[in-house]
Amino acid sequence: MTNNSHEAARNPSDPSSSSSHPSSSHPSSSSPSSSSSSPSSSSSPSSTGSSGGVDASRITLRSPAELADALPYMLGFHPSDSLVMVAVHGEAGRFGGRLRVGIPAAPEEWEDTARQVADCLIRGSVRRGARPDGIIVFLCQDPRRGDSAQRVMTRLRPLAQRIRLACGALDVPVLEALCLSAERYWSYCCPDERCCPAEGTALAAPGTSVMAAAATFAGLRVRGSLREIEHRLAPLRGAVAEEMEAALDRAAVALVPKILDGATREEVGAETVLLARALIQRMTLAPPAEGGGRGADARDDGLLGHDEAASLILGLQDREIRDIAAEWMEGEEAAPALRLWRALARRCVGAYGEHAAAPLTLAGWVSWSTGDEPTARIALGLALRADDGYRFAQLLHHACNEGIDPEGLRECLREERRRREPRRGRRPAPPRRAGAATRPPGRPGRTLGRHESGSRESGSTAGSEQ
């Protein structure tokens, strides 16, 4: 799957942990097995309440319409240009692991993609002791200008069939395969036009379904679309991008020789930390614009000068400085730090695209540390797209996908900060908000420690893209 990042989401404690009874269940056709393993994507059996709130909000999904409506709540965002697969377990059809990849633009890649994602989801479930009894597939793609949703559905039908064959080759049937396009859905498995007409069926209006009500009750929210989340982290364009690239050129000429010189590296590091603290304070004193999104990002962009942003981007390429920046992960520091890392990621333009790996990884880490696992996966996937050898992003992306508790790394970073700043003392960790997901549900006792944060080095990636 070229230029595609895997995300394999563990099953969070949310209403999507409900049972699934698709209205038509068609086992996939089987073919000789020809699967290839995919890097470090994972899946898991569903959680049934260990993190609280699932049992009280459990619902049953009985139709393709309800499955389609549930998808954004399973992922935490509306997927766009995405292939999503959800494992189903037991007679009740309990949801388990889920996996999302981008839909390859070239149809000649579809067969390999189908084999990889089927193998990845099934092997990941087996590795955790629960082989799926079935799989639900979603193909999500809106029509481009001049196209229609029905043509999108027709064009993607061969991909759906290849996925059914790949899953069948591994003896796991595809129970339902849906295409979601332009607020309509189609079933690739149901031939009955009385329930699945050729023109498709309109999705429920946002916020009006049983699933939406259950999600609201559980305190969950959909964070917009995948495209919107990625746009908030994408490089600036136009004249401002040209000005920013010139500033990065100037900073590179001034700072890179000092960073490479052992005698002046610490001086640059100290200046970088001071600059980062000053910019976080600036963000703190200028609360984000109401409504968030592009308006808030534009305001944050206006808070940073090109030269100071360039200096900070170059300084964060030093692993030790980046690790200090990772300490601003909780409490009152987290929100302004996240805004700063997003703004810096947008400033990595032109020839400096690879430099975005550092601020994107920091944005992913703060998101994960503060309980926003869906956004964390997206940011970490983008970091690996910028630099697929960026070790810190690899480890965090893998740990997030595996459901490892980030508290181990948080405590290591707190301890390192106390050692470096003894005046801070042993302050207790910020209290966890009631009902907030502060960690992805994972195996009890599994934590990510400081020794795993690693340095920037080569190695296998944590995912080709979620």
C-alpha cells in the first residue's frame, strides 16, 4: 500500500462496542490464500466495560443504515477516502478491532491492498486470542467534481470484491460491505433493492440516530472529518509558504553549523527551549478562537513570526530538545503546546517537509496523552509520512495502536523534568477528568517507558499509514 499509513484502532469504551446484526450476511467467496503481512497494524477484541460506560450504553445495530451511521463513532472522525474494516466476534456480533487505510488511487494496487488488510486485521485479532467470526467493510469516498456518488460506488465495487475474496481465503467471511459517498450508502452484499436500492439510501441526519444519542450519553464526540483533521496539520501554501521557506533557509544557515558543533549545541538547545516556552506562554495568553478549526488555526498562525517559527523548527530536530518539549503533555500546558506543535507543522513547507516529523510527533503525543486517541493516530501517521524513519513517531504510533498505557512514558517524562528542574518538586499528576478517556484501553499493566522513546534512527515503521 504505497504512501498509505495503517491505523489499527483498538476498541474503545464507546457505544460502538455494541453488537452488530447486519440485515444481510453473505460469506465471502473463498480463494487460495495469498496473504502478505502488513507492518504493525493491530486489532483487538472489543472491550466490555473495563474502562467504564460500555454496558450502560450498549446498543444493537440491525441494518446497513445503522452500521453506516455508527462508523464515525467507532473511529472518532468521519473517514474520507478510506477503507475501514471492523472485526466481529461471537454469535452476538460483538465489535472488535478495527483498521483504516487510505483507498489506493490506482486499481492495480487493490488486490495487494485487500490481501494485506485482511491478513493484518485477522492476524492482529488472533495474536490477542480472538479470531474474528466475521468482518464488516466500509469504503468511504466522496465524488470529485463532475462525478457522482453512484459512479464512486460502481468504481469501488471491484475493491470490495477483492476484500471479500481475501478475507474468505483466510476463512473469515465479510458479513457486510458498504460504500459511503455523498451522504448516501450502498450495500455490496445485499441484492434486494427493496432495502438496498440501486440509487443508494440517504444516511440519517447528523445527531438524529440512536447511535448519536448513545454517543452523546457516553460523552463521545466526532472530531470532524479525516480531511479536516489532516488539513489542520498540512503545510501552508501560497505567498506565506514562500516567506516561511525563506525564513527556514536563513535559520538553517545560522543554526545548523552550531547544532553540529558540540561546543555550541547546548547553547542552541537552551535558546530553543526558552523560545518554545515563550511561544507556549503567548498561546496561553491568546485563547483559541471560538469554534476551533481553520479560524482558530489562522489566529495561531498569526501569533508566530516566520523567523521564530523557523528557529524552533530547526531546534526541535535535536532529539534531546524534542524530548524536553514532550514534557509539556498535560495540565494547563497541554492545550497551548498542542496549538504550537500544530502551527509549527504547518510551517514545515517546501524543502523542509521532512522537518515536520518532530512537531507532528509532538502533536500526536500530546493528543494521545490527553485522551484524543483518534487525532493522535492521524498526527503520528502524518509524521511517518513526512519521515518514515522517525523513531519516536514509530514507537508512539505502534504503542497507540497496541493500546499500551501512555502513563508509563508520562511518568518517565515527569521524573526527568523533576531531575532537571528540582524547584518544581514532586507535584502530583493532574487529576483525570470524570468520564474522560485518558488512555486507550489496553492490556493491564502494559506501559510505554522512557527507554522506549528512543532517538531518531532507522527501523521498521510503526505503520504505513493508519
